[in-house]
Amino acid sequence: MATTQTTDSSINDEAVPFNPRILILAIQAADQASLLSVMVKTYIALEKLISHEEDALERASARSGLGSLMRGLNGEMERQVDALVHNTATLSASVASAAGVR
């Protein structure tokens, strides 16, 4: 029985030159996605604290402060989502350009 072997050189002949910008964009997108995941978990925890059914007068000021914190967190999450969308779109365009796809 004859076996056919492929060599690494045949695979490398088709390889596209490496663009370090693609790696940087991929790392940035992964970091932003990770940070966004932490923010969403934080948001959920704060939301549970604010919406707790047992409400007393002494908790009212704490709820107000938590509300301000949530608004700030919402703004930062929105910025991170926008940055992630931008970086993944740029990454996609860079990969397509490197592969010769338009």
C-alpha cells in the first residue's frame, strides 16, 4: 500500500505573510471582551443589591450611591462595547486584507 505524505513546504508555500497588527488587534479584542465580562458580572451584582425587596430608610442613601455607581458602570460598559466592536471590525478587515479578500 502506497502512502502519500505532504511536506511542510507545500503548506508554507500558500501561507500569507504574518502581519503583527493582526495579533495586536486580536489581543486587544480579547482583553476588552474579558474586561466587559467582569463589568457585566459587576453590574448584575449591583443590580441585585439595588433591587432587593427589603427597603428601609437607612438603605435609601446607600441605594442612591449604588445607583450612581451603576450609571458610571453603564457608561464604561458602553465604551468597552464600542471599543470591542471597533477592534473586532478592524481585526476582521486586517485579516481579510492579509488574505486578499475584499
